[in-house]
Amino acid sequence: MGPQSSGKSTLLNHLFHTNFREMDAFMGRSQTTKGIWIAKCAGLEPCTLVMDLEGTDGRERGEDDTAFEKQSALFALAVSDIVLINMWCHDIGREQAANKPLLKTVFQVMMRLFSPRKTTLMFVIRDKTRTPLEHLEPVLREDIQKIWDSVPKPEAHMETSLSEFFNVEVVALSSYEGKEELFKEQVANLRQRFFHSIAPGGIAGDRRGAVPASGFSFSAQHIWKVIKENKDLDLPAHKVMVATVRCEEIASEKYTSFTSNENWHSLEEAVKSGPVAGFGKKLNSILYTSLSEYDAEATYFDEGVRSAKRKHLEEKLLQLVQPAYQSMLGHLRIETLEKFKEAFDKALKGDEGFSVAACKCIKTYMASFDAGYADAAVKLANWDSSKIRDKLRRDINDHIASVRAAKLSELTSSYEAKLNEALSGPVEALLDGANKETWPLIRKLLQRETESILSGLSTALSGFDMDEQTQKKTLTSLENHARGVVEGKAKEEAGRVLIRMKDRFSTLFNHDSESMPRVWTGKEDIRSITKTAHSAALKLLSVMAAIRLDDNVDNIENTLCSALLDTKGIASVTKWGSTTSDPLASSTWDKVPPNKILITPVQCKILWRQYRAETEYCVTQAISAQEANKRSNNWLPPPWAIVALIILGFNEFLTLLRNPLYVGIIFVGYLMLKALWVQLDISGEFSHGVLPGIISLSTKFIPTIMSLLKKLAEEGQAAANNNPQSTNGSASKSLPNTTSPLLTASSTVTSSANGTKEE
């Protein structure tokens, strides 16, 4: 910056090889540069931008329009690292021509900055005279110091020196018009100072407010806007603001680029259907690529802002990819669980024990999950996968528990089935043949089979690695089941005790000691047989009255015998059915726990009455059969009847002697009756009772008569064919021929009936 027409553009063009418009001296002296122009230096490292400001103190803007001068000067100080202030040598020591008011205003505004920003102020003295630079520089520095000292400062910078804000440099150049070659030589030497200007010890300031090149345009626009609005310019805050805006833009670009990345889309789609091999490596590569691009573009911005925006971008990217990551872990968990189930089931089918197979499979597939998790890990994220791992472990443990429960249930059921098979049949048989040894034999059977089954189950349970208490509980449960089988079978048989009692009575009453059917001939002692059968039935009832799986002694049998078989005991019951002394008038048995009672005393009494009522008919029938047999074996009438017959039938006997024809008729009648008696089996029919015998004979009588007549006719026809007789024969000779067929037929029928009966 500097006065109008002081050669600023000419100096910049020669110093930085730019092509700013220069004033044509032959056209007169007037404003050439209007506003602020910018150009890139040619052949200068690092990349350097040059701004050519409109000259101050120009007649075009007038005396009162100095706002733009101040704005452009402040803009130059805010944006630039080096400010070249162009001065005529003969203006040194002057007030307005040396831009002292302008510098004072600019310094005053600079004092309101957030923190000091060191800028290089290079005063270029043009058209140097013979006055040595050594004398000009102190004057110039003294003027600048006075300006600095006179500027009102904030309390924080009351003691701040000029050197904290500015590096003051003074350079003198010869006249461009009078000594052009020397001017160019001096400018070339000055140009060398601008090479590597930002290196340590370079001409540039501390560059604390510098922004990266990509943010320069936005930064310059914002600074100019603030200056135009007459706001205080906080360069550090501005630097942060520029970095914030640009870093947000870069981060947004990288986020958008990531979301449209084909590799990311392919990976996201693939992980929806199942686990993807190398998921973590692929995702990390895409993430690092996006973040690396951000770092490359934002590297020159404020470090704090850059890091914050990078972290924000990182969080957004991780938030975007987290569902895919969770889906990957979910697929990995499900796949691992399915593989575990398959391997576990396969291991159980082998010879390995349950616990060994479970531990081995857990170790293998948890390690497999850990390897898969490591492969899917996103290095940028610190996501905790312990919940998914714990969920997998819980699922595995739940599966093992369910399989264990199923296996134990299956194992227990199989041993329970063995117990059922080993106990049900024998117990039923023992209870069916109830005697005093029944329950001791059942106890031995229960103990033997239970010990055998428990031994096998204990060996089988050893493979499940169960704690002692659980194993003991399982064995106790099976032992209780064994007792339950016996008790259940006993209760089942107790429900059929009446049928069993009647069967036992029928067996003993109707069969002899050799199990042959008993024939009631009249010689049997029915009373003794009945008592024996009742005793056996009562013995069965006493056995079935209670469960005796312990060695406790009871008196159930004695009580039943004394109450039901002993006639004295029965007679002791008071008249009208009083039960004051009845031992069966109770719902419990002495010395028998209530839960072991199958049939109470009262129920025994009721069952016995029903049993006696239903077996009484058999005894009555036996007595009737015995009496009938006695009657059938005694054919002769009593002696007095025989004497009476002789006395009363003497006349009839003489009549028969006088007329032999009656004898023949009586004889034929006897044969007919004999044949009917044998043929109808009258004695056998009446052995079942009078009424049944009459009914049976009434149905058989007519067919038997017809059969006898038919046989007589056949025999008569055969005799006529073998012995032909003359029709004129005498009657006396024909009688023997007539009776002969009848006798033959009667003999035949009788023989036939006897043969049939014997068969």
C-alpha cells in the first residue's frame, strides 16, 4: 500500500514478475489501480500471492472519502504476511504524506484483535536521495514507534511492544525513471528475500493466522465482510471459523463420497444375507481411504478444528456402518451357534461323554467366533462386542441345558421303562398268588431290580459331569419311581381284589388238590372245603389291604380272621349290628401309616360281605348237586314200601300169572321207559335242579319219541325182510315174531344211548 501514483504496481511487477496495470507517465498522473487486485507470483517458492491496493490520498476519492483507504489497509494487514508500504524519500518526517494517520487508525483496530499476530511491515523508500539509509531508518522507526505508543490499547496489551505485532523492515530503492538499471538490480536483490519466506528465519511473520489455500477465498470474503460492517476483526476466531466451514465442507464431501462408494454398497448388501469373509479388512480400507482424503485436504487448517471435524466425520461414518457391523456380528453369532449345535449333536452320537463333548465344542466354537469377530473388527471404532459374545454364550449354554435336560429325561425314561418292565409283571404275579411271603418277595424284587437299575443309571450319569447333589437327586427320583411302580401296581390290584378273591375261592372250591375239577359225589366235606377257600380269599384280602415295602409288622391278617372267619368273634358283635366291639369299624389299620393303606377296615368288611354274597350261590349249588347225586344213587324204595307193595299188589301179581299177555305188555312198556330214561338222561338233567330239568326234558321229549319210533320201524322192516311169514299163520305163533323186533329195537336204542353217554 502507499500513496497514489507512487509506483506500487511497477514495484510489484518487477519484484514478483506480475503484470499489474501501471501508470503511463506520458498520459498524466492519475489513479491507475482501483480497488484491490491479486496475482500469483511467477517463479517464486513457496506459492505466493500478491495484492495491489488502490493508492491512498487520491484526488478521485476526495478528502472526505478515506473509508476505503482504511478498509483496504486493514484488509491488507489481516490477510497478508508481509505488507509493503511505499513511501517517497522526501515524505519521511511528514504527517499525511507518510500515511501516519492511516497507520494510527490501522494499529488502533489491530489492538482489538483476539491475540497478537506478527506481520512484517516493510517500508520501501522510493527515489532514495543522497541521505544515507542509516539516517533515514531511525527516523522512520521513531515515527512508527510514536504512532504505536499513541494508539489506545486494551488492558491486556497495555505493555505490549510493537515487536509483538510487527516486524519492521526498511528498504531503499533508487529512482525507476532516473536510475532504471540500478532500480532493477536492487529489486532483484530484494526478490531473493522472498524465496522461502515462510521458512524459519524467513521474511514472513509467524503465520499464526494463516489459512490453507483452499480456504483463502472464503477467508478473504469473510474478512472483507467484517471490515465492511465495521465490526472488530478477531483473526484467531476468523481462522477457526474458516477452518470450521472448510473442514465441514470437506467432511461433508467425504461423507457423501463414502455413501456413494460402490465398494461400500456391495459390502453392505452382501452382509445383509450372511457373514462376509474379510469384512473388517474391507470396511477399514474404505474408511481409511475417506479419512485419508479428508486429512490431505484439511491438513493446513487449524489443528483443533481439523481434528474435531475429523472426529465428527469419523463418528458419522461409524454410525453409518454400525448397522452393517452389527448385522455381521449377528450372522456370525447365528452361524457359530448352528455349527455348534451340529458339531455337538455329532459329538454326542460318538463315544464322548456329554460334558467332554460340551466343553470341547464350546472351546472350539467360541474361539471360532472370536476369530470371526477379530476379522470383522473396525479399528476406528471402540465398539464393545461383549454383549453379542455373551448372547452367543448364553444361547450355547441354553442349548446345552436343553439337550442335557432332554438327554437326562430320555435316559431317566429309559431306566424307568426298564423298572416298569422288571417290576410290573412280577409284582402282579406275586400279588395274584398272595400269601404270607408275598410282600417279602416283593421287597427283595424291588431291592434287587432297583440296585441294578440305579447302578446302570449312575454309570450313565457320570458322563454328564453332574454335581453330587443333583446326581443323588436323580437317583433318588428313580428309586422313588420304582417304589411308585410297586405301589401303583398294588393299588391297581387292590381295585380288583373282589374279583381276585372270587377267582381264588372258585379255584379252591371247584378244584381238588391236583387241580382237577371237583365232582360232588356226596363224599366231599363241603363245609371244610368252603372254609379253606374262604381262608385263602381272606388271606388275599389281608395281603392287598396295605403296602408293606418296609419291614414293619402289622396285625391286619389276624384282625380280619378274628372279625370275619372266627364265629365267636362274629357272635360278639352286639345285636342290631352294633359295632362297639367291631375291630373293622375304623378307617385305619393299627401300625400302618395312612398313606400305605390300600383298603381300609371298613372297606374290607364291605368287600367281604359282597364276596360272601356272590360266593354263596356256588356253595348252595354244590350242596344241591351232592344231594341230587345221593338221590340218584339210591333206586330202591324203603323196606316198608316194599312190604306194602307185596301185600297190596298180591292180587295184581296173581292176575299177571293167570294172563301172560299182560306180562309181555308190561315188559314192552318197561323197555320203552328204559329207552326214554337213557335217551333223555333224566338223572343228569335233574341234577341241575327240578325246574331246569323239567324245561330241558320238555324240549327234548317229542324229538326223542320220534327217534325211538323211527328206529322201531326200521328194525321191524328189517325183521320182516329176513323172516317172511304167512298171513294165515296162527296168533300164538305170531306173538314171538311181534315182540322180537321191539326187543331188538329197544336194545339198540338203549345201547345207542349208553354209548352216547359214555362218549
